[in-house]
Amino acid sequence: MRDKILIVDDDREIRDVLRILLTGEGFEVAEAAGGEEALEYLENHAQDVDLVILDVMMEGISGYHVCLRLREKWNVPVLFLTAKSQESDLTMGYSSGGDDYLVKPFSPRELVARAR
């Protein structure tokens, strides 16, 4: 069985690039266009998700808030993938329950290595 990654980003192009990259590396991918959609997906499929790749700046609720809510119910690893690169952003990501933090633009090889 392949590892399943949930990509959460409101930018369709980013989701497309990540899906192509990760499926090419053997991962199964699910997608959500925002935080509420991601939380709804997890309500029904959390047991199948091995990693959540989560953007911070999205319409509706931010990735930080999604991570806080996610942590109330599930223990799935969270990798923030975001353009927010200040030290305070990283601190906020880790304090909201994130396990890793990668800044856009990112190296595809590094993303795959962290996902593994």
C-alpha cells in the first residue's frame, strides 16, 4: 500500500505541481482547496492519511488554525509548505502543531525527502 498525502493549498497550480511530483515518487495524493475542506476530508479519511502538506495563507481559515484544529483529533504528521519565511512564522507553525516547515520556492528533492 502506498503512503497517502493530503495536499492543502488554495492555489490550484501548486496542488497540481505537488500532485504530479508526489505521485511520480509513488505517493497516493488527495487534495483540498482550503482548510475547511481539509478538515472535512480528515473527518472521513484521517486513518488513511500519512502526511498533510499544508499552506499557511489561504482563504478562510489559515493553515495555522487548520493545524490547531487537526491536532485536537488526529496525530497525522503536518508539513507546512508556505511562502512565509520569517522566524516568527516558523515558530507559529511549530507551536500550532506542525512537524516540519518548508519555504516556497522549494526544492522538489527536498520536499520528497521530507515527505518520506
